[in-house]
Amino acid sequence: MKSFIISDNRDTWLGMRLAGIEGVIVHTKEEVIDFLKAAVIDPEIGIIILTEKIVDLAKEEIMEYKLKRKKPLIIEIPDRHGTARGYDVITSYIRESVGIRI
């Protein structure tokens, strides 16, 4: 099973390539959706890695894939500049997904 990265940043993409992970660099919402659709239907891809800025470009579409599909696993990572998210990302994600406050 392979991993695949969709990045907005050449440095992040290059770092993943050095680790043996294939991927693409995109800059528009349409590109994100096109590559995400292709990666989701590829039976060899088990993990799709997205940078935070990519998730921000197509948040609704990505969340729909995350919630409706079991495979592949879709994860979000910060880019080389670090995270732009707040300190309580996980709790807000749970609150948004489940509807309860922890």
C-alpha cells in the first residue's frame, strides 16, 4: 500500500519524495479535487497526505471524502512553516464531527 501527497509547497513535496512518497504540487481548488478524486479511486493508495493549505482550499469536498469513505486514510499535515491551526484543533474537530463539547 502506498502513500500519496497533495501539497501546495515544493519543499514539503520534496521532503516526502525523499521519503519515497509520490505526490503532486497544486495551487487551485480544481486541481486539488481532480487529484483527490484520482487518488481515492487508486486501489494501491492507502494514505493520502494533504497540507493544511490544501485542506483550506477544498475543505468541504475533503471532509465529505473523510466521512463517507473508509479507504484511503486522509490526513492533514502542516507545511515547512509549521501549523497555522490553533492549539485546540483536535477538540474542535471532535466538536464539529460529533457535536459534543469536551
